[in-house]
Amino acid sequence: MAALTDFPISRKWPAQHPDPIQLYSLPPPNGVKVSIMLEETGLPYEPHLVRFDANDQMSPEFLSLNPNNKIPAIIDPNGPNGESLPLFESGAILVYLAAKSGRFMPEDTRSTMKRCNG
């Protein structure tokens, strides 16, 4: 299992509190979506500001987490099976947070989709 400090991004943005989800983002819409979801689910997190004016998204540390150089990105130190989970792309993060929290998604998505599609 990788510790949070094993991720190169932790060198540029060290965690003050290593147990909660580490969020690497800034205020544009995609970043705000994940921040809102974290607040709504009540999952603990520590935000880290990725500054585009400082070209942080192009730093080797950020690119080690998201090679697409886009915000947001997270590391969940308490991911599935107790292992750290790095994740990027807002849609993927939102689905993961919904599943982790047990909120905002039906348990049985297949039957829900059948109802939606007639």
C-alpha cells in the first residue's frame, strides 16, 4: 500500500492532515464540483490550491498525479481495501465520492437506468 508521502505531488503540496482525502484544485467550475460534493457528502478533505498563474498544473509533481494537467485531482489515503487511491477527472471523482459516501447514487444503478430508458 502506498503512503500519501509516496506520491510525488505530496512534495509540492504536503498534507497537514494525512488521513482525509487530499484535493488538488482551484475555483473554476470543474474544481468547484468536487469541492461541493465533498461538502455535501461530509467526507473529510484537505484542499490544496493549484495555481494556474504559477503554472502549477504543469509541474512534475502535479503531472505525476494527473498527466492531463487538469484540475481537479484527489488522493484518497483510505481508498478501497484501505489502499491509497489517486484519481483525476471531475466525473470520475464525483462517481467515486458518491459510491464512497453511499449518497447521491442509487444502490441498484441497473434497475434505475431501465426505468429511465423505458
